Amino acid sequence: RSCIRIVPEHSQLVLGQDRAFTFDRILAPEANQETVFDACLAPQIDGWFQGYNVTVFAYGQTGSGKTYTIEGPPGCSFDSDERGLLPRALQKIFAEISARDDDEVEVNLGVSYVEIYQEELCDLLHVTALPQDLHIREDNKGNTVLVGVREIKVRALQDALRLLDKGSSARRSGMTRMNVHSSRSHSIFTLRLEERKGDQFVTAMFRFVDLAGSERAHKTENKGGTFKESVFINSGLLALGNVISALGDPKRKATHIPYRNSKITRVLKDSLGGNSRTVMLTCLSPSENSFAESLNSLKYANRAKN
């Protein structure tokens, strides 16, 4: 049975009998990928072209649909109705660039794709690169920079989609009791824009973050190496939750934000506390069996909203 009820006129979701949460947008299980894209991400693309950094990340328990939402189902073609937010955004971005009729505008796009696996940074577009050669640094303006990560220039939609497919194929996944295609790492796909027209110069980052799902060992029945992966996944999500809580606490916001407690929070520092326009998608399973996990996810999202 479902334990979730939606009150659309109030953008409210009720979990169980009386636990109500209000968010900017709530999408029912029947919502298709196009609806999710139009509601959550399409409005952000114009801002990105104007120079705003944009980040979208999906959070939720394992098997709740995060990778499906960001990329689409496994093996999904890029012209399928089930394609996710990332390929849809790439299509819209390249369509807008192609539609421009201004020879004075020079546009350069670069793609990078990394995963964080057991607190090690890995380059999904250069899989032979050693994790110890990849570093998270800050430039002289305080912006987060991934040193040693390969960025590849792209000129056409198919170039970007090919890199997405290549990186996704290299990402670590495994089977658990709760998810046949369980992501075992956090992944970050970045599209960097450089646009020049005369003396005007615009640069911006578009990041798509697919977080590995939170897991409870007694439900996933993970053992050995898979259990170790779960420990790293959950510790990274806990660190991210602590950063979100600190940012939402007026007493702590002016003092210490624990970005350095994990690599995922260090990489997302600019997205969480900088000038980025950030969209958080919380994916839920409506099943009664997932009540506790759904409650935790909703509390997490509520902290982020505030």
C-alpha cells in the first residue's frame, strides 16, 4: 500500500496519517520525464546562459529513481521518452546555441564527468587516471577546482551524449536486495560554458549530481565489499546533510560550515553555499515498507529548502 498522499493545491505531501511537508513543487508518480524537466530544470537553462552556475542533484533511498530521473533507465536511447533530465538539458542547450544567428558570439563548451567512490575521486572520462593524481582545490577566487580531471571540448550534441554514455558505462554499480542496478558512487557530470562577444565574457557551470542512495544494511542485506561501499555512501550523505543543516541554521551560517568532512561536500561547496542556482530533487518510494526511509528523505529535503 502507498503511504504517501499529495495535496496539489497546497504543494503539500502527507506521509502516513499526519506528517505534512510543503515544497516548491511536488510531482505525482504518474508524472513523466518531460513533466519533471519542464517543471524543475528548463527554467534554469536561460539563467545558465546569463552566467549563473546551475546544479541539480537527486537524493533518496536506494531504488527510489534517482539515476532514472537524472539519466533515464539503463540502456535508454537518447531519443526515448524515458530519457532523463541530463540528456534533455543537453538537447535544449545545443538547440538554443544552434538557433542563434550572431556570428560575433563565440561559444565553447567543455564536459567533465567524475564519480566519488569510497571517498576517492575518479575520472569517468579518463578511467586510467589514478585517484591520487586527482585533487580538489580552490582557486584564488575561492572557487572549487578539480585538478587532474580531464575536460573534453564538445561542439555538437552527439559529442556530449557520447561522453555521457561513456562515463555512465564506467560508473560503479552493483546488485543489492533492494536494487538490481544500484549506484555505488556519487557522480557529477559538469558542462562548462564560455561565451564571448566583443569585450563581454560569460562563464558558467552546469552540474548534474546523481547521489548514491541511502541504504540500511538490514534491508539491502549487503555484506563484504558491498557493505563497505554502503558505509562510505551513508557517511558522505551524512556529511552532506550536516552541511545543509549548517547552512540553514542562522547561528552557524556565519561561523563554520563542515564542507571538508567529505569529498562530495567539497566538490559541491560552490553549489551549496556559493552563487549557484541549485535544484534538489527528492525521490521517494510510496510503499509502506519504505516509510522510515521516505521520512528521512523528506526531513533532509525540508532542511535543504529552509
